[in-house]
Amino acid sequence: MGIDIFLDATSDPQTLASRIQGATKGNLSLQLITNRGTRVWPDVLSETRCVDHWRCRFKAKSSRAGETVPPEVRRAEVLGLLACLDEAGLDVIKTENLFTFDGERRYSLGQGEG
């Protein structure tokens, strides 16, 4: 369904989101950023104290032709996304794939994610 990519970056959430969005292309788009379990993008709360460890959730932008279920993310799309982030100088420190099994979500939602 998507991927959580964890970054080590010294930045504020809006700047980090802009940097990620400017660097990425393809079918995966940034959905949210959390820091210490708190959603910090979109809808940034200025009072949130952030550290240099960010979780960035990416999901497919749209269904492919003929698909009626949410789009499945292909391995090549994930590798392309990682390459784009690396080329932009973003330090990827961990990844977690987001899976469904038998049509059921098998990953935790981020704060405020529906």
C-alpha cells in the first residue's frame, strides 16, 4: 500500500516536506510526516518539539487503469523513491513497508490519519 521512510534531518516540518516533494517523482506521494509519534505535516503545530528523526509516509497517488482496489505499490516504485531521496541528500535511516492482507490494513495509522 505504501512505505514509511524514516529520515535523519535537521529541519522544520514544512521545509522538510517541501524538500521531499521537490525531490520525488513517480506514483508515490508524501501523505504525512510524524515526529516522536506526533503528526507534524500537513497541519503543522508550531508547539510540537521535534527531533532529527522523521517518519515520512508515502502512498500511491492513484489507482492504475482497470484497478478497483487501492493501488499496490511496486518494489521498483519504492526503489525509485529511495533513489530520489538519496539524490536530494536526504539521509534514509530505515524503511517499513505498509501491507494489507486479505483486504485488511496491517499497519498502524498515523495520528489524524483516517
